[in-house]
Amino acid sequence: MKRLYRSRSDEMIAGVCGGLADYLGVDPTVVRLVFVLLLFAGLGGLWIYLVLWIIMPLEPTGNSAVVEMQVKPEAVETKKISVPKPAEKKKTAPVKKPEDSKS
């Protein structure tokens, strides 16, 4: 059995129009327009809204429309990365200094 609640997710003032729209299966904008038309036509749109605000309970937080997802861990691939070796110093032959010639 479907229950009538004030909406938590689709609310402008108190969620009354969002809850009615969800219950009736119509767009919330249509319900809001009906309340505005009732207000300007003098048919008590404001009073109806206020009474519904007081009477309608707020939608429970543990909404059954929320889908829980379980994430399966994927196989973790390990890759070996070769690290370049530090540059080696080249060995050079010792430079011979010119000897002072004694003549």
C-alpha cells in the first residue's frame, strides 16, 4: 500500500507538493501550479497547503527507493617497474703532467 508523505528530496517550502506529486504519479510542477491557481481563485489554496503541511508526515530517511550497491573488489595487478640505475662515473686515465725539463 502506497503512503502519502511530504517529500525530503523534492521540496520547495515543506515538501507537500512533492509528496502529493509522488503519490499521484505526476510532475511536482503541476501540483504546485494547482495550489497557486487555488490561491488566486480564492478557493483556500493556502489553507489547504497549511493543513496538509501539518497533517502529512515527513518521508522516512530509510526510504525503500534508495538502492544499496555493493562494490566487488577487482583483482589487483602488481607490476614490476624497472628503476634506472644511477649514472656511473667514467674512470679516466690519469692525466700526465708535463715534467719540467731540466736542461
